[in-house]
Amino acid sequence: MMKLKWIIPAAIICLAAFGFTLQTEDTVNIEAVTPKVGTNIGDLAPEISMTSPDGKTYKLSDLKGQIVLIDFWASWCGPCRRENPNVVRAYEKYQKAKFKDAKGFEVFSVSLDKTNDRWVAAIAQDGLAWDYHVSDLKGWQNEAAGTYGVSSIPMSFLVDQDGVIVAKGLRGMALDQEIDKHVKSFK
């Protein structure tokens, strides 16, 4: 009986010392459920809210529920203009797709241009037929580019239906390969 008197307090002290906590089935680790906002794969994509060439404000969050390609580019960027046909092809291809968990596919283009006229001309010349073209016309001081840590263009981030970054830096067929992971079928 005397030994039992010392064992129970000793066990309690040991459990306290090692940070023992009692968890029930209802306990949820919130950090594991909600990704942090950031620009790494697995992070929740930071919000982008900017204006289109005609002055309409578009937000990235308006596209939640869809697979979204955030495409950083500029009219003066040769590699961007050479990559635009791949983005156009992907846009046309995946507009007809049915996705496993998403409502559709959209491109959200962020331009690092400084002049509206050159930006609009490049959109028309390259056949960038989607609606979501935005810029603050500050060139390399573009707010979204700064938030996303963009130091060279073209640069892209693929965001899933929940707003989580699933891939980045996609070009050419790598873009298709990544989007294909989310496709259920083509219409």
C-alpha cells in the first residue's frame, strides 16, 4: 500500500513533465486543416485584387471552386510572349474539361506592364481570350508580383478549387500534365 501511495503521484509528475495532454475524438488540429497563406506548394494562395484594362476590379478569390492558373507576364517579355501560345492552348483545352472536384478552369493573368496600350495590344495580338487580365501598371513594382515573390517572368502558380497552390513554374506540356491530375473527363 505504501508503494502505491508513491507510484500514482510519480506517474502524474512524469506525464506532466513530458507534456501529456488528453485528447478526445472531437479534438481537431486547426493548423492541419487550414493551410497557411503563402506562395509554396500546399499554401493558400494570397489574394490578388487588381483592375483590368477597362478598369474593372477582379479578385483571385472570385474564382474559388475552379482550377486557376495565375500567370505573371508582360507585353515586353519575349519568353512570356513565346509561352502565351501554350497558355492559350491550355485555356482552350481545359475550358471543355470536367474536373474531379472543381467547377472548371480559368486563367488569371497578372501583367507587369507599365502602359495600358501595350498591355491591351499584346492581349489581342496573342489571343488571350479569358476575362481575368489584371495589373496595377507598376512594372516590376507590381504588388501581386511582390507578394508572390516573382523575380522573373513568365511565372505561374496553379491553384486548386480550395485556393491552395498545387504547382508553380509550369511551362509547355508540364502545365497540361499538372492540370490533367485534376481532370475527370473532357466534354
